[in-house]
Amino acid sequence: MEDGKVIIKKRIIKEHDEPESVKNSIPTEIPEDVNMLVTGMLHKGNKSFVRVSFLRGKDWAEGIVPEAKIEKSEGFTEEEISRLETYLLEQKGMILEQAKGVNPLRNMFGM
């Protein structure tokens, strides 16, 4: 994060180890086969936001925080998109904090 590069986050959930009540609830973590990319803080007019991408093989979804909405996706089911949006909402604070540490100029110049 200090080197200004985009943050990649991977969470691991082992479904077979979880109790049945946890399997049926909406997760607060992303599945193990999904990578998450977070940009730095972006500004458009008076609005500040962060773009978040979820990648799984050829499947992808792009969302925005603090709105916690998936704007575009391909390959994810509606249920998975709903879970990703719930994750964005629940982890909004953490995502915004991580985005503040991303420096796009340092990343561009390889510093």
C-alpha cells in the first residue's frame, strides 16, 4: 500500500468447515477464488469515491464505494452480485481507508 500500487485482496472461506447457519447467511468476506482490486480515491465534481473490481477467472464485476453498488459485471450471478454489494457496504470503511493509501502517481512511475 505504501508503494502506491493498486491493492489486491483475497479472502478465504472454506464452506465445508462452516456451520449450516453461517452457510445460509450473506457472507462478510469474498470467496477464496475472487480477487478484489481497489483504486485510490477518485474525484468527480464534489463527489469522492473508490472503484472496486472483483475478478474470478474470466468473470468480473466493477463497483463503487461509498454507494456500495456493482455497476457492471459479467459471469457473476444476481445472487453473487447481491453478496458483493453487501460486502462493499459492510466493508466500506476498510475499503476507503485502503484507497487513501494508494498513490497513482507513484504507481505510474514505478516508485
